[in-house]
Amino acid sequence: MKRQILTIFTILTFLSCRQSESLTENETESIIKDVQLTLVNYYTDIRKSGLTAEFKYLDNSSDFFWVPPGYSGFISYDSVATVLKQNAPKYISIDNSFDTLRIIPLSKELATYTGRLNSTMTDTSGKIMTFSLVETGVLIKRQDGWKLLSGQTSILQK
């Protein structure tokens, strides 16, 4: 009997010490607002400062990966950094905006998003290119804010 009580006590102690995975309604709403603000600031900073403004929003970790438009597979943070640095001087303006955006918090530290967006890019020759895109990704909360951890951007056919 003492052994059963000890076993039950141990199990209850273990279960009570586990962190709850479910989010409250307030936590969910707060995460959605924080992630939405991060994505709005992300595109605002790109509009103001160009492609290199993206670095502030990318998770510089070995877990990071992205599938850019036209790519058949994912690339690492270092590869994304190289692409951004090479292409940044080619554009005088970039304006991205969401048509639709859905954010789903997975935990206090992870959230997914999916959105349809419009992108207008003007290169140094003055040529204007407009794209309709769909983007889906995972953001992770770090000490300095929410960061893009992984995802994919695809060009939609018109």
C-alpha cells in the first residue's frame, strides 16, 4: 500500500510540474498581435532600408531554413544572407503588403503564419515588377523578439 501511494504521489508530482502546452485566450491573442506587429515591421523596414533590413528578422541559427520563390529546395541562413547581400544593390524600392494573414500560435515561443501578399519591386534601371505571392512560415520567440525560423515563399500565377 505504501508503495502504491508513493507511486501515485510521484506520478502526480511529475504531472503537476509539467509545463502546460495549451495557451490561454489572452496568451493566444497577445502572440497573434506580437507576430503580426513583427511581420508589419519586417515589411516596413524592408520598404525603408531595402533587402538587408531582413537580417534583423531572420533567426541566425542552424535550425533556420527558407524556400525562396523559384527554388525547389530549402536554403540555410548563410545562403539566404548571400542572396540578400548580392541582390540588395539591384533594387531601389521594395514594397510588400499582406492581402490576407493568418497567424496560429503553437506555443509561447512558436507561431505559424500564412499569408497572401503583393510585392512591388523597382530595380536600379527603373523597371517595376509586381508579384502576387503566398508565404508560410514559422516564427520563434528569442530574447530580442520574434524571428523567422523557417518557411517558403511562392509566386502565384496571374
